[in-house]
Amino acid sequence: MKSIKVMSPSSVANLSCGYDILGICLDHVGDEMIITKTNSPGISITNIKGAKLSYSVDKNVAGIAAKSYLSKNPSKFGFEIEIIKKVAAGSGLGSSASSAVAAVYGIDYLLERNSNKIDLIKHAVDGEQFASGEAHADNIAPTMFGGLTLVRDLKTLDILNLPFPKDLFITILHPEIELKTSILRNVLNKKISIKKVVKQTANLGGLISGLYSNDYQLISRCLVDEIVEERRASSIPGFYSLKESAIQNGALGFGISGSGPSIFSISKGKKTASSVKKGFEKVYSQKNISFKTFISKINYEGVKVFEQWFTIV
Ligand code: HSE
């Protein structure tokens, strides 16, 4: 029997002006999964640490993604999955995407198929769809590829890796409350004014230009959400105080990470990112809510296998 341990990083989706299409991969934070290849076919979830999730393969993001993968890539082997959640479900940090990506990437690795990551993403999206009620890959793409990604088209999986200036640091505040993505997708307006669409697309174009040209000020001007933020901000305690604090401390941008409750800020340089972090902590020290804060660089690698071993008894 061969086992591997997979590290599947967390991510920040939307990045203000890129609802459902932009995402960045975070460093040193994410979920782990131990996958063991067995001699009898089938998938089982044998252990879940750090979260109360279903052991039923059909009701668990990792199980659904793994089944989707094996339906298109049949194998005479089976797989036992142990999920080690280090990031809470419903945190806004792409927890379900981490599980879905770890399962498909890990099983493909154990089968030595070395599949194209785009082919793997299809199956991870099936898992994500179960978690949030709608297919989207803005967390899955950065977790799979690393870096900063743009999902230009979900149907054809036209996914681009965008460049970014080297001195970007992300500050995260995670209020320890759970928000369900499926509910926060339902609060969004299905009709959006053409004026807002114009502003959002202008910011998206400007952001991409700023990323290519390392223009921090242009990036800053474009990290604005005209469409989603106003509908979701009230679910995040102290959202506008956190925003004000981030701006006062010199952040380039601030917004909801995915569907929240985590919020993110992007800064030029670690010093500014640390001031932003201290500002967030000050705002939350006045609230009766547990929270975590951390600073991350953008992770270039994405999902990876970081341990493997054989059991021969
Ligand atoms: N783009 C998604 C959303 C990310 O904002 O609903 C969370 O899964």
C-alpha cells in the first residue's frame, strides 16, 4: 500500500472586481489529506480531523471530487482518504476547494497518471458545486496552479495564470463564524445596472494591466467591488471599520475573501501588511468574536505532495 500526504493551499477568491473569476493562492495555510492506494477498488473516507464533515463519499466534497475523477479515469485500485482540515469550512478561504483539489490531485498522483491540471480541475469543480450549490473555479484554480488566476470561461476551462508584482503581501482576518457560500450566493442581485457592470469591467481591465506593469497605484485604484460587496458586507461584523482601518494603514486594497466571513487586504511590502494586521486586531479587540489574523505571500506552487511512504506489513 502506498500513502501520500497532500498539502492543498487556501485561497482568496473574487479579489474585489473579479467575482467568480479571480483568485490567489495563499502560502503556509491550507488543508492536508492523507490518501492511501489500496488493492480493492472504491473510495472511503476513513478519518476527518479538525471539522465535522460527512464520512459519506456522496456527501463530502473530497469524496464527490474523487468519484468524479474515477468515473472518467477508472482504476482497479481503491483509495482511503483521511482529511485534515486546518482551515474551517465556511471561512471564505476556499476550504471546500482545498479538499476537492487535494483529492483529485492526490489520486492522480498515486495512479502515476500525471494528468493535465486542467483535466483535474473539472472533477474538483464537481466537488465545489456540491459545497456551494453552483459550479465555480475561482478558488480551485489558484489552489491547483498556485499564483493569481483568472477563470475566463468555466465551461471550456479556459484558465489563465496572471503575473503579479513580487512585493505583494496579503493580510487576512478570519472571524471565527461560519458563513455558508450557498446562502451568500443567493443574497446577490440577479439584476445589475449597466453602470455597475461598466465600472466593474473597467476595474477588472485596469487591475490586469496593473498586474502586468507592476503598477501598484493602478492595482490599488482597481481593487474595488461594485457588485457583490454591498450585498454581503452586513454579514461580516465590523466590515466597514476594518475597511477604513486597512486604508488608513496604507493597504492597496481591501475586500471580502470569497463569500466571507474572512476579509483580505493587499499591501505593498511586509511592513505595511503588518500595520494593516495590527489595525484589524485593534478593530476586532473591541468585538466579542474570536478571530485569527495572518500575513501571506502569494504561493507560486499550489497543491503538492509533501510526504509519501509504503506500508509493507
Ligand atoms: N466566487 C465565490 C463567491 C467564492 O463569492 O461566491 C466562494 O466560493
